[in-house]
Amino acid sequence: MFLLGTLVNGLLIIIGTLIGKMLHRIPENMKGTVMYAIGLAVMVLGLQMGLKGDNFLVVIISLVFGAVIGEFFALEDKLNALGNWLEQKLGSKGQGQGSISQGFVTGTLIFVIGAMAIIGALDSGIRGDHDVLYTKSIIDGFTALILTTTLGIGVLFSAFPVVIYQGIIALFATQIDRFVPVELMNSFINEMTATGGVMIFAIGLNLAGITKIRVANLLPAILVTGIIVTVIYYYQLIF
């Protein structure tokens, strides 16, 4: 079952959120310090990912054009609007908790962006190997638990875009080896990891309260990375 790893990932995010919800009675000072710690850890993760690319010029160009596309379509506003709609349906934010919108958007960005989501989904679809997604599921579950103690129950709803996103990749991967060369896929994963790492670093800055970058508006950079890498690959192949 090529969706097993993805479903386990979504389930552990939900379980982690529910456990975190039960632990919400934590002093505000402690919550603030924990959020700073999470932000710092996420920034370090982003730096590690950002340094894995082979051509950082591709990363820069992808982020620039991705930002233009994301701002044009106001992706951040749309994600926030969806989170606000969920908040209205489920009631206002609880005492001492972040808004559903904030938890949903932050959780979605952290769980969706990154090499493990794509590599794991590809392994699930191509080889039926769910080990990468199982590992990601454990990490995401603990992350969801910690995020929920400060951002609230909205983190739970990030499980759904994770399942949809990874599920589509896994489904696509069942046929991908027929028309995408291995070298091209490896190159894309490297540059996508670096591009995603910059976005992860930006999320860490936001979590630490240092900046307020509209990270969701950078998401099209992943698609731009794929286009650039494909053009470079076939250009080198021809010339």
C-alpha cells in the first residue's frame, strides 16, 4: 500500500497534537522559552538543509521568482483565511493558546517543506519502502506535540495538507521512473532541499519572534526549482 507511510505520518501529527493539547497548562514564561528553543532548532535545521545544494544560484533564483508568484497569488493570506475559517467553525482560541490559523499555517509549513516529505513519498511510491516516512512521522509527532503547547489545536489540521501533498507525490512516484531520469531526480532533490532549507530557516526566525516573513508565499520556489533544474539538465545533455 503506497499510502501507508503518508497515513502514518498524518496520524502521528494528530496524536502528537492531542497529547500536546493535554499538556497546555504550562506557565507562559516556560512556553515562551520553549518557543524560542524550537525556533533556534528549526533555524539550525534550515541551515543544514540550505547547505546541501550543488548550485546556490538556483536556490536564489528559485526563491526570488517563487516569492513573486506567491505574493501575486497571496498564498499566505489564503492559508490564513483557511485557518480563520476553521477557527470560526470550531470556536475562538482557547486561553493561553495560539490561534487555529497560526497553528495550522506554521504546522503545515514545517511538516510539508523539506526533503524527507518528497524523498519518503517517492520511496513509498516507487519501492513500497515507508522507512523514511516512518522516521519523519516520529519527528513530526514530537514536533506537533511541542508546537501545540504554544500554538494550540490548529496544528492538528496541518495533518491534512501533509497527507494530500505526500499522497499525491507517492501516487505520482508509482509512474515517475518511466519518464524522469534518475540523475534529474537526484539533482532536483538536492536543490529542493537547499531551497526548502532557506524557508525552514525563515520559519525558525518567525517562531523565535525575530521576524515575520510570509514563508507560505515562498512555496512556489519549490516548483521553480524543478523547472530550473530540468532546463539545466536537458541543456547540458544537448550541448
